[in-house]
Amino acid sequence: MKRKAIISFIITVVLLTGCTSSNDVVSRNYELENVMEDNANNESYIYRAEAAAVPEVAETIQQDSEPVETSAEDDERMFLVYEDRTIQVMEDPEQPQDSLVEVSEKEFVKNNYSPSLLETYAIYRIIRGLYNMGNQDRDREYQGYVTTGGNYHRNPGETGSNRSGSVNSKGTRGGGPGSGK
């Protein structure tokens, strides 16, 4: 009886350690660069993949955690869609030798991402169905972690939280108009 319990325990541990989420793979392989937060406290985590091309990073993530859908291979930007998050891998415009990996919670994607951007990469229909987006307004314009003048942030000039530099202390932290700070 004791032997069966020990064997069952070992099998369970082995199976559980083999099951990693895309978040684990990203946080294990890449350095956390920043955390973005929208007005509803939904988060998007940005990681830096130093000296790594977009397709290479996307492949690394997919090897450990199979997405529901993947956009076509592209040197500048790719999307990996999971049931509870979307990962956007994009070339860093300031440091083209690096890729930025943005892991966005489902609600962050629903509330912020530009449908036009997602349509460009042929994944809007999939995300809309998977995340129950229905026919929500198309006024959202978020296109990922962007840069202006060397400072990375969410949609320059828009309202909402801008936590640029909150992780690595290289920038400023502030909010937009009406953010209540």
C-alpha cells in the first residue's frame, strides 16, 4: 500500500513538472522589462529577449506551451494566442537586435488591443471568439508596448496607467489625465 502511494506521488510530481505555462517559459527565459496596467487593473508583462529574433523567440515559447493559435511567421511581430492570455513577440524598434515579449491577460487584450492590429495578423476572429469579445467597439488602439524618445509605454498621450520603468527603474512612472494620481 505504501509503495503504491509513493509511486503515485512520484508520477504526479513528474507529470506536474512537465506542465509549464507560457508565463513560466517566458519568465524563465527572458528578463522582465516592465508591467503595464490598464484602468481596470488588468496587466500586461513585457520581457526582453536579448539578441533574439522574433521567430526564434516565438518558437522557444511554443516548444514549451502549445498555443491555441499562432499568427504567421514574421520577422517584426508575431502573436501566440492562449485561452487565458495572448503573447505578442515584436522587434524592439530602439534595439532591433532584441525582441520584446508582451504577455497580456485575456481581459487586457479584450479591453485594450486594436481589432485592426489583430486583423492584420489574421487572429482577431479567433481572439474574439475565444475571449467572448462579441462585437465590441472598434475604438481601441493599443498595439503593444511602444516607444517614443527612448521611453517605452502604452499608447502615448492616452489616458491610463503608464508604469514605464517601474520594474527596472530606467524611466518614469505616471498616469494620464484623469488617472487620479
